Amino acid sequence: MSSSIAVIIVNYGTADLAIAAVESVLSRTHGGHPVEVHLLDNASPGGDGAVLADAHAAQAWGDRVTLWLERENHGFGRGNNIVLQALTERPDPPDYAFLLNPDAQLRNEAIAILADRLDAAPQAAAAGAGIALPSGTPVTAAFRFPSARSEFVQALNFGPVSRVFSGQLVALPADQPDGPVDWVSGAAVMMRLSVLRELQGFDPDFFLYHEEVELMFRMRKSGHQILYVPSACIQHVEGAATEVKSGTSLRKAMPAYWYESWRHYYLKTHGRRGAIVAGLAWMAGAGLNTPLALLRGQRKRHPKGFFGDFTRLVMRPLLFGPRT
């Protein structure tokens, strides 16, 4: 019997793109796997809920799509948890949950490819798709877990040092081959529902960013594999929902929750001492990058207002916050 999949799309302010994401799922055959879609609106401003409700009726999605209209913005992980909890409580829960960003679309039978791969690899808890921009340019979708060393090297942004420590960098190449990795992009990832139930889903302390990394850290720690499957192809309009894009995002001020999620991640995975070391490493790299960028005529690597924001939102709570 074919494994069953629940697709979860959490929308915030991108109703038109979310509708296109749903349509990209409904237009595929999924290799015979039973597929249901759950579209959750995170209390978007601008009337997204009404737009999605109208689309549900006009497109005749029927019972193929379940619409969830929330009254508050739960963030990514907690928004997914609402649907995941309901799925696990059903007498006939699906085998897998496929998390798809509202600004992403299927470019091939990605859902079937990922489900078949998980069917054949019972030791794997998750499988991530390959991701490309609308231009067709592939982007990194598989990663190593971050560390104090990777924080320093990436903040420093100095070629000779980056080459020496290339094996420590978080981002794997965009052409990373199929196989086990530390973690994969949350923009298009299929997860085994039994493992999500066992681990109680996403940690609710996260609002946005690092929540999928922390979840996959727990998956790996509990003995499961995370697979990268680039033959499953997704198109992603990066940053449409969050306005945070790789590369360019580090040249403007970042929201407080971005820093808070970084702090939560390191506290939960490395403990207080490890988080402090990683924070000092990032600040040291950023401090050295400032004169290097000036000498080379480049932009600074760190976000605008980094030192003040990082001190206030990360280091001060780590050094002087409660010990629990």
C-alpha cells in the first residue's frame, strides 16, 4: 500500500504565492501516493485569510485542501505544530508530513520522489528536496550543523581562512549529491510523522529561524538520518514571506526574533557555555571583518547594528539570564 502524505503550507502575507503552491501540489499525480493539503494562514495582515477562503471556493479544492485560519501569528514551527498535532491525533494519520513554503512550488513529482526515498530508508526521519530560484539557478538546500568555528569563519569572510576551514562551513555546495547530511532546508522537507510525534514536533520556543535546524538536530541525536534528495525539485522565491534572503540579508538590520532564535538554538544544542563561546566567536569574526572589509572596499559581512543587537539580545541574556 502506498504511503500517505500531508502537505502543510504556512502562509503569512503571501496569499497569491500560497495559492500557486497549493496548485502546484494538486496538479501532480504523486506516483499514486494519497496526498492531502493543509493551508494555514498565520493571521496575515491585508486580508489574506479572505483571499485564501475565496480561492478555496473558486478553485473547487473541496476536501483535497483543508484551510486553517488562525487569529494570531504563531511563526513557522508553532504554525506547523497546529496541523501536526491534529494529524497525529487522527485514527488514520498520514505516514509523512511534507512542509512546503508558501513561496515555493513543485517543479516535478517531488513529493513522490521523497516519499519513495523515505519508504526505502526506514532509518531516515526526513528527506529534503533540491531547491532552485525561478531562474533555474540551484541554491544550497543541505547544510552542516553550525558551530563556534563556523560562526567565526563566516563572520570573518576572509578567503584564505574560509578555504582552510571549508569543511566547517554550514552551507554545503548547491550541487551537493544525494545522501545523508546534518540538516536540510525547511522550505521543502518531508518528515516521518511517527518521529515527529515521538519528538513532539517543533520546539515552541522558536518563532522563526533555526527551528528546523534544532528539530533535525534532535532527529540526528535520536539516531535517525536526514537525507538530501536533489532529484526532488522545488522552485523557491527566496525570502518572499520573510524578506530575509541569503547573502543580502547580512547587510541590513535583522529582526529581534532572528537573534533570539540563534540564542535558543545554541542553548538547546550546545548548552550555555557552548552558546557563549559561539557568540564570542561570531563577535570576534565580525570585529576582524570590519577593517578587512574597509581595506578591500567591500561591505561589512555582519548585519547593520549587529554589535548592539547581538549584545542586547544574545550575549547579555546568555551571561546574565536565568540559569534554567
